[in-house]
Amino acid sequence: MHNDIKKALEVLRNGGVILYPTDTIWGLGCDATNEEAVQRIYEIKQRADHKSMIILMDNINRLPSFVNDIPDVAYDVIEFSEKPLTIILEDAKALAKNVINKDDGSVAIRITKEKFTQQLIQQFKKPIVSTSANISGDPSPAIFDEISDKIISSVDYVVEYRQNDLSKSTPSGILKIGKNLSITIIRK
């Protein structure tokens, strides 16, 4: 795992795209503050660039660096969630503009509890994009063998860690928490 992290960090720092296992499914990732790297993921996925992507952080203490005025309930929901949960928060900042929702300035964030991604983000010291490693509209890959050769050949580095893991996870739940404390369930 150490060697994978070292190689992935080099790619992320140089504006590249990685294919990596997350706490949910296999994902495409890049520096969430690098607009060109984010745009490359949109191109790889053949995804409309108005559809936002999730970003991963290693711990809850990073939230204030990337979102203004975080409702207290967001911290509680993240802390007590038993399964991976993505929270959409308004008033994002210090991120690539193409990971921020154009309509309301929101961003989708998940605090990862998975060992590899947590260590990668801790060492990178910035959030990374996490979007399913598939062409837009195709099924999301729960295991490495479900990833198309087209996706694999489009990235700068393919993480070896967990490629043989056949345990299937599902995408995270998604909640939107508004500044007015409204909570909307987007995906259970």
C-alpha cells in the first residue's frame, strides 16, 4: 500500500488522474483544487460538466477550509453515520470551480474512513475527487474487474491495492443540508 500511495501522490501533485478503490466503489480521482485535472475526469467519463462530482476528505477538520458556514448538524450527521455518507453543503470555496455546483455553490463531500484513501489524502493535504470509474450512464464498478479497459487506459496511474478484493460495496448515501437546516435525502 505504501508504494501505491507514493505513486498516486506523484500523479495527483502533477495534475494527473488516478483509478483507485474508495470506501464505496472504484473511483476516478484527481486534485479537487485543480480545474484542468477535474475537466479531464469529465472527459474520461464522457460526462456533462454541469453534473457535480463528490470530493473526499480524510477528516472532518478539513471542512472549514473548503466550505463557509457549516451547520452544526452536518458534523453530527457525519460523525454518527454508520455507512459511507456524502453530504452536500452550500457555499463551497478553495476548490476547482468545476467541482462546485453552478446553481447554488454547493459541493458534495464525503469523509472517508477507508484506510488507503484516508492515508492518501492525509499525505496529499488536499481533498481529491471521487467519481465512479465508468463511462457516464454505465454501471458503477463495485470491484476492479468490472472496470472497462477504456477507463483503465485513460488514467495516469492504476492503484494495485485491493484489485483482488471481491467484496462488493455500494455507492454512498447522499444528504443535502441547507444553511436553513433543511435536510434532503438524495440517495439512501
